[in-house]
Amino acid sequence: MNGIDAISIVEHPAIERNFVALNKQKQVRFAEQDSEKKLLVGPALIPNKTIYRHQDGEEFYVYFSQKTIRRASELFLIRGNQNKSTLEHEAQLHGLSVVESWIVEDPEMDKSALYGMDMPKGTWMVSMKVNNDEVWQNFVKTGAVKGFSIEGFFADKVNMSEVEMESYADYPDGVKGNARRVLEYVEKNGWGSCGTDVGKQRANQLAKGEAISLETIKRMYSYLSRHEGDLDSSKGYGDGCGKLMYDAWGGKAALGWSRNKLRELGELGDNEEVQIEELLMAAVKEYFHHGV
């Protein structure tokens, strides 16, 4: 196990548990408190829960035993990664810090129970301080992000042949074409300061027409919806990172396909779609012009 490099705040946490956003004190009283705590409290890892991963062209599930989770949480702090955070595993964020970290020992007596959470023994809980008003106002308070997702490399895997996972490869040629154009461009010009491993991996995956999971489709829709208003038709791949990374995720063709696929699977209704798009369009645009 190499460990956890950062904690991302995401709309769809892979561990399927949301965090609690604490603002004005209602649930817990402290001797000293600010008018707004701006704390996110929630699970970072839950023991023995399988989490889908796609890496180097291989699809697999990772899982974490109680022992592994404890060691991972220790290494996270020992290596000083408390201030490393991202948004949807893409944009690097500033002003977010893990200020509290603990392992659930007794689910009934644990502090997490005060926040209405029923976490199994061995869960790694974190409190993250959000000293970034734009992130708090435009992502946390709007509900655009709902939980934590870890970033790192781990040895424990469950082979895809052992775990059945529904995946989809029926996206149109336009999606593949957008991703291929991005790869052709970066082959000649490089990525520059644009993109993370997740975004680059997504371009390669879509260009090859590989099947993607429901979790990936949700992230695709969330990412493309949020970026749609940022696009400038007069700009190309060489003008910043916006257009380059938008097409790396399949571009407008992928936005339409992911929306329809989520509707088809019962994951997105008409009313919900309007609500989600309104929230995402209100997000801070500057995070997606750089580093995605």
C-alpha cells in the first residue's frame, strides 16, 4: 500500500456516504465557536466496502480492511497531506484542511453518531475545515458536493471477474471523436499545465470506446454540466485548459449522452435535472479554467 495522497470533495462519493456540512452550531456546542464553523464531517473510508477503480486500462475494485484503513489514515497524517484536496478529483483546491481524523471504535458511542451517522467499526472519519468562501458558498452550501473521495494507490484489489459490475459503451462516435482530437493535440503539444491523471485517463478510455461504469457516467454528467457555461466557441485547445479538458471528457456529445443514460437508468428525473443544472451552473467557474 502506497497510501492516500489527497481527499477530494465530490458530488457522488464512491463509498456512497455523504458528509455533514456544519455551519451555525445546532448539533454540537463548543466553549468557543465562530458564527459559521465551515466544517465538513464524514467518512473517508469504510472497511470492506468495494470501490470501483479504473487504472492503466484495467478495471477493478479496491477494498480496505480495518487494519489497512487505520494504517492509511496514519500515513496520510505522517506524510503531511492534511492540506491536499481536490474538487471531483480534477481541480486542486486551496484553503481546505483536514483538522480532525479518527477511527470509529464503538459505533454507538462514536462522535459520528452525534451527526446522525451510523458508521461501522473501523471507519475512518475526518473533519475538513473550509477556509475558502467560494468553495463553501458555491459548492458546499448549494449541495454540488456531497461527500469525500480518496486519492491514492493501493495494493488490495478484487478482480473484475470476481465482482459483477454494470458498465456501458453505447456512447456515440461524437464522444470518441472529441476524446481522440484531444489526444492528437496533446501528442504534438503536450498537456501543459492542464489535466490530472483522471482527466487524461478519461480521454484515453473514451477514445478507445471502453465501457464505463454508472459512477463514471454520473461524474461525466456532473463535470460537463458544470463546464458547459464556461466554453467560449472562439477558443481552441491552445487557449487555456477549458476546451481541452471539456472534450477530454467527451464534449457536448458526452453531455447529451450521459444525461439520457442517467434518465434511462432512473438516476435522473426531469425535476432533478433542472435542480442539478441550476446548482452546477452557479459553481465557481475559475476552478475549471485551470488545472483540470
